[in-house]
Amino acid sequence: MNEDVLLEEVLALAEQDGYEPAYDFLLAQRGAWKDGEHPQIYYFLACLAAGAGRAPAALEWLAEAVEQKEYWYRPEVLDDGDLKPLFGDARFETLRKISEGRYEKARRAGRMRFSWRGRAAGTLVLAVHGNGQNAGIARRDWAPLERAGAQVETVQSSVVDCTGRFRWEYDGENYRQTADAARIVQDAGYERQVWAGFSAGDMLLRTLLYTGLSCDTLALQSPWTPLLEKDCAAVCRALAKKNVEVHLFCGTQDSDCIEMAQMLYGALHSAGGRVHLTLQTGLRHRFPPQMGREYLRLVTRP
């Protein structure tokens, strides 16, 4: 089980049964995640333990993360209300200070990374990761399209989130990094370009709306698209003008994004746009366990 899937299960359990069962469940999965870099799992353990009334355990998880693993976190996440039982504790404040120092160093060094080095297939999939993810996770998520013959390349934000993880800001500027990547490959000779995003696919919508760049197909999984709140009509006009085919995928249990997915689908459909919506029964904010034909048709000709 990969980290994103595991943490979504933990969130569902916490919402349904409370923090203590969720904490015990995550702790019982330790054998599955002990190898590799897992700053978010340690953060979840600390928050769940604190929320379950186990402040000493929460402090130990943070100490292991910061002191032993040398992880760091965005300063605001250590202000989370779940960690309130630790506020003011001398050891916690020391860990917070160490983490903030590492964060500042990483923030200053952050830069956009684009994996593309040249055309290697007829179809390009330009993949954008979600918040709290990285380019490696995006490549893994969209790998079935690569196995189907497409060339998958990833854009990684310059904005740091925690150790090894990155995020996108909805500030009207961060999307320019996806635009820069799209500009590099715009005239690279591909027969088809698919722009694909998980969650923060809003960056791709902004690229289509605010620049002259375009793609053949836009594929958004679990689309977090705050842009629609003020510019839905403009987005629809841009997609129609550029003749972009849109494929939306969203879990029926994705409380964050299902309304946005349905809003975009409805607006595009009403405007006569080429749009498809696949609702994934019982799925929360993540990819389905397996990509089906509805995904493979993004890169295979009918």
C-alpha cells in the first residue's frame, strides 16, 4: 500500500470512528512503510496521537521525525489544532525551531523541476502532482499511460511542503511553472499532448486560461479547482476556443472535489464542450486502485 492510499484510509477511519482507532490502525501498518522517506506518516501519527489524548506519544513521533529522520515541515502545519496539547512544551518548541530552520533553507533553494529531455513517443503526458506530493509520485500515478505507449513527463513545483514533498499556491503566479514546462514542449512535434493533473490540476486550467498554450486533452483526477469560483465561464470559453477535450475523474466520497468536478462538467456540457465525467464509487481523494479503459483512452486512438 503506497503512502497516499494509506493516509486516505486513515483519514476516513478518523472521520468515522475517531482519532484513537485511526492512530492504532496507522501504527499497525508500520511494517508496510518502514522503508523510505515518510514525513507525512510521522506527522499523521503525531496529530492522531495528540488528538487521542496521547501527548507523550505524539511528542516522541515528532522527535523521531525531526531528530532522527531529520525531517522538516511547513511552519503552519506545526500550528495545527490537533497538536495543541504540545504547545508550550519545551521539547516541542525546540523541535519546531529545528524544523523551521530546515524549512527556510529548503524554501530558499526551491525551484521548478521538469523531467522532459526530448521527444520519445508520439503522445506526451504532461503530469502535475498534487499538494504534499512530488514528481516521483506523479510519475507512479500516471505510469499506466506510459505502459500504454505514451511519454510521461512531470512538473514539480518550486514551493516546498515538507521533506521531499511540494505544493502549489493558488496565488496567480505559481501556475507559471506549469506554463513554462508546457511552453518547452509546445512545438516538440508530438502527435498528441495530454495534460494530466491530480488534485492541483487547477494549475493546468490556469495555463489554458491565461496563456496562448494548449493541449489536445486535459485529464484531471480529483480536481481541486478554486479557479472556477470566479472564472468558470472564462475557463469554458478558453477550453472551447482551443478545442480541448476534457476528462474528469472523481471519487464519490471525495468531499473536497466532487462538487468542483460536477460544476466544471456541467458548465462545459452546457456550453457544448467535449467533456467526460467518470464518478468513481466509494473513492476518496486519490487515484483508483487500477486505471481502467476510461484512462487508457486518453492515449490510445479509438
